[in-house]
Amino acid sequence: MNRRYRKTIIAGNWKMNKTASETKQFAEDLKAILPKGKWCEVVVCVPFVNIPAALRAFKDMRVAVGAENLYYEPKGAYTGEVSAEMLKDLGVKYVIVGHSERRQYFGETDITVNKKVHAALEAGLHPIICVGETLEQREMGITMDLINLQVKSAFSGVPADKARKCVVAYEPVWAIGTGKTATAEQAAEVCTAIRTAIRSLYGARVARSITIQYGGSMNPKNAFELLSQPDVDGGLIGGAALKADQFVDIINAANQE
Ligand code: PGA
């Protein structure tokens, strides 16, 4: 990470876990042990229905609330969907876009990811754009080409002043929820390639200001080493973010770096 140029962001991605009451309980547990230091931004991305409970519970803590998805149309006949404006109006700050589980199970593509990035930015939200390769793609040796394509299509048509509001999360699909973490070298290599792709689109100033996270089985044991890499500016954390003590251990690792 490099605190001089960009924010360090530790974000939890709860996925389809916890009820509203469990959200409240988590916030109480977290409050008791959350460090007071100001180094990194802490974000908790929760299921849509838990957002009001999360906003209430985290209100007097330095914890921002994020959503895990949104729909790109502003309003209309899209039964079951949630717009960027609805999230913004509640007080949501971040929204995860293009998580590999959404790409894999819900048909998201680079095209819909790009539309969602535009919708989020239009509403004043900070998208956390997820990119990453599968094991097959890594073994085929096309990781860098693929990441380049995912980054460039996600940012397509996004002007520089808005691009600065985005966060990118490198999440190798083979490392998500598997307990298999990318080595610090693998994470560093791809995160650096992401910054290079952003530099080619917007120049050095914007590229160095964007937070790039690593995600995929990040835990209290491996967090420090991953976060020590110069282009790894935070984490997007699934499993380990569901337990307040583990989440805090990762926040402490980020504060230590
Ligand atoms: P994991 O999930 O930490 O459980 O691997 C990360 C993510 O999918 O964002």
C-alpha cells in the first residue's frame, strides 16, 4: 500500500449471510474491539435488506456501509431490482460491482459491469469493481490479458474525475472461499498490472490515486504480507469479515503496515 497517494480500504463482503438482528450484534461486537486509529477506511458491504440496520448500527463508528450489487437502470419495471439512487438515498457509500459470484451465477458480463459502474458513479456512489481470473484462465496463461480487458471495459466511457472515485478489487476466482490465497507475489503482480491498465487510460496521477484491493481468502494470518505489497491498498474480505475479531485483526494488519 501507499498511503501517501491513496486510501487504504478494508471492506467486508458479507454475501448472503446474516440477518438484520445479526447485523446489529456484529456491530456491537465490532464496536468493542475496533481500533481508534485513523489509517484505513473500514467498509461493511451487506445484503440489501440489512442496509437500514447496518446504517443505524454503524452510525457512530467510523464504518461505512456498502451494498453488494445494484441495477443499472435508474427506475422502472425491473421487479426485484435496486437502483443506485435508492442506495444513495439511504446513505450507502460503496457498492460492489461485478463480483465473480455475480458473473458466474447471475449472468453479469463486462458490459453489464460497465453499465453498473456508470450508474453507481452517476448517483455518487463509489463502485468497488471486481476483476479476476479462473484457475483455467490462469493455467492458460491469459491472466494479464483478461484482467486488462476487465479493467478497460469496466472503465469504458468513465471520465477521469469519476474514475478517481472507483476502487478496483483483484479477486482471483480460484482463491475465493477456497482457503487458497494468491501468494503475495501473485497478488502484487496483478494489482500492479491493474494500475498499469488504469495508467494507460487516465495517466499516472489518476492511476496512483486509485485504491486497488486484493480479495480471496484474506485472513488475519496472510493479511499483513498481502497488504505490504506496494500496489495492494486494501482487502475485500468474505469469510473472515463475518467474525468481528478476525475482521479487526485484518484492520490491525492494515494499520500496522
Ligand atoms: P473470501 O471472499 O474472503 O471468503 O474468499 C472474498 C470475496 O469473495 O469477496
